[in-house]
Amino acid sequence: MFAAFGLFPLIYTAFVSLYRVELQTPGEMEWRGLGNYTALFGDEYFWTSLRNTFTIGVLSTVPQLVMALGLAHLLNYRMRGRTFLRTAVLLPYATSVAAATLVFAQLFGRDFGLINYALGLVGIDPVDWQNGTVASQIAVSTVVIWRWTGYNALIYLAGMQSIPHELYEAAAMDGASRWRQFFHVTLPGLRPTIVFTVIVSTIGATQLFGEPLLLEGSISGGISHQYQTLGLYMYEQGWGFFHLGRAAAIAWVMFLLIVVIVGANALIARRRSRKEAGR
């Protein structure tokens, strides 16, 4: 199964990236070597999409994980309707990305959107959420945050429940408040879980496609490509301009980028664990 649906597509994509292949004539392949990659690195829109992927990833991942951590901390306490709340936080994740993005596109509408209406009530001028660079990236990030915060909250909640309760009892006997218990007991116990969610969220941000595509319905990511991600750029090259070879090169650049980011996160986490173990 892995060889058929994982390894073979990976190797074949690397093979195609070395050729000039057009969607209209996929059987005609012309050797280019690294030509697709050099053309890619010379395209200003590639660097724009790479920068957009990074900024949208930061805007969506950091608030998302912070909110998920706080939400999990609240759900970890005994309260009425705790089971219902734990189920409810997962509903955005179960919602179709197309349906969610289309709803948010209406909310962020420039003339009749609910967000601009609320801003007008406090004296703020309407924001062009789909054409402004920062505004459109915030709009895309909001959809991502809404969909994935509950999912990560349940992962954090599972990690919190694996922390021995005796540690909290000992901290309480020493006079530690709930905040001190959270910073000195919960967070250290959740470190492997936090590393996992950071890595998974980083991979998801690098592959972001559905939300920016459906926000305006354009594969170019806005008039000036202001929120075009690497996923959208690859789709535009392969199915918009019919350059399958270049699209394959973009896919491999994304793959190598993910490997580098995940490796860096793992290396930082390992060094920190060794440093703490040596104390």
C-alpha cells in the first residue's frame, strides 16, 4: 500500500519534474534536467507564494495552537456538559472546508459582510478583505484557525489527561496556584504533544490549498497574488497553465521544504530535551 500510494507517486513526481510535460500532450516528454527548477526559482510569483505560505502559516498556526492549549486547559477541569463541549469543539473540523470557506467569504465581504458591519459600529472604515495583502491573509488564516483549533485542543486534552494527577496534588500542597501548575506541570508534561502539533500544523500550513482557493474562487490568489500559497501556485502551473513538469518541480520543492522544517523542529526539541536532562 505504501509503495503504490506513497513511494511510487513521490518517485514518479521527481522523474516528471526533470522533463517538459504539457497537460494537453502528457505522452510527449522533453528532457530538461534541472530546467524546471531554475525557471521556478527565477519566477517572482514563486517567491511571492513562498512568502505568503510562510506569513499565512504563522498567522494561522501560532494563534491556533495558543487558543487550543487554553481551550484544552479549560476542558480538562470538571464542569457541567463537559462531554458535550468536547464533542462540540470538533464540529468545525468535521465541517466541509468548501462550506466553511464560502461562509467566511460572505462574512468578510467588503460591502455587505458581517465583519465590516461590526467594525463600522465602532467607527472603523470597511476593510477590503479580499484585495488587501495583510487583510486577505488574515481572512484566510481565520478560516484555518476556526477549523483546526478544536482538533488540536482535543489532542492537547488527551496529553493533559496522561499527566499523573499526583504532580498537581504535590504542586497544590506546595502552594502553587493554578497558573503556576499550568506553567510548571502541564506545559512540561505536554512538551512532546506540543512538538507533534507544531510539526503537523507546519505541514498543513505548507500544503494550504482549499481555503485560499475558495475565498475568492481564483487560483491566482487575488489580483496581485497577495494570498497565493505554494499549493495554489502548483495548481495554477499544472492545471491553469498546463505545465505539469513545472508543477511536479513545485511539489518536490514543497516536499523538501517540509522535510527541512520538520527536521529543524525535531532537532530543536531533541537538543532542548538533552539540555534539560543534563541539568
